[in-house]
Amino acid sequence: MNGMNYFPNYYSIEDIFVTQEKVECRVNTKLQRMGFLDSGAESDDLEPGRTVNLPLWYIKELKVNNAYFTVAVPDIYRNVHKAVCEAETTHIELGRLHPYFYEFGRYLTPYDRNHVIGRIIFETLRQRVRHLLDISKSDGQAAKAEHRLDNIEAKLHEAGVRTNSQYIEWLQMTGNKIRTSELVEEHQKKRRRADRSDDEGDVLPNSKRATL
């Protein structure tokens, strides 16, 4: 996984974890011979009004939020909504709510008719960026464990800690020294060889005159 966001990497382990999550869906119409999806169903059919928990990958394949099912907004996003409105998301331990809070929400946005989830994940990250920057300058892994970051936030935190360490090394001159590029070195070698050839050409006539 080269980028911070693993979508659309089909073989990403993180992507598999996210799409395995089950989401509550309400049945809108009678579905014949689909009762096996509901462990509490009393018949072979799914009746309207019943709720079933379907994995996210299955919802994507069924093109849910049509005439058959309606996806419910998970409670984790309802719980964060109040904090988003009050601009107090920095104290929330997203890792405890869901280890893939942002990516799970991104997958759910096409099925959210009220467009709530998209605003929540956008505002949450916007409010927490400064917080991530601050803890990246503190004791690396200890701060990461203490704040229980989401998967994407943890990757941003690691990148911030690494960048901050490199910046400090640069300020203290403990990192790599500035070196001449290979191209410049090769050019300098050619210039020195050319200068030696010119010097030998000047010396040769003098030696001949000396013998004469």
C-alpha cells in the first residue's frame, strides 16, 4: 500500500477488514427465499420492515438503498455528530469507536440519503488535523497509544513523527551532509582530464626544444 488511502487496492488487508463490517439494513419489500439472511425469520421469505445485518461487500454487490433495502447510519457516526457540531472532536478516541473510522464512513456515504456521514468524517478530520500535528511533536508511540487513533490517523501520525525527527536532525546538522551530485562529479572529472591533457600538450614542445 503506497498511499495513505488504500482504495481501490482490491488486495489490501485493510480494505478487506473494512468491507467485512456488517451494517444494519431495513427490508423495504418482500424478498422471496431470502429468509436465510435473518436468523430470526419465521419463514423462508424476508418480510418488509425486518432488519438484517449485511456485510459491506455484500451491500455493494446488491446495490443496496434501492427498492429492497435501506442502510441505517451506524451508531458510531451518530455519537460523533454532536461533538462535530460543538467542534470538540479532539477528545474522541476514534480507534475505540472504529479502527477504520474514516474509510468505513467513506464506503457508507453513497447509501446515506441525508448526507450526514460525509459531513461528519470531513469535519472530524478537519478539526483533528492540528491535534495530530501537536501529538506528532511529542513522544511518538506513547502519544499514539494514548489517543487511540484511527488507522489513517495513525499513519498520518507516524509520517508526522518521522518528518519532525528529520527536521530536528537537519537543524542540529546530525543528518547527512550536503554532497555533490553524481552528474556534477562526473563533469568535474572530465574537466580535470581535459586540463591534464592540455598541460601535457604544453610540456611536450618544451622537452623537444631542450633536446635540441
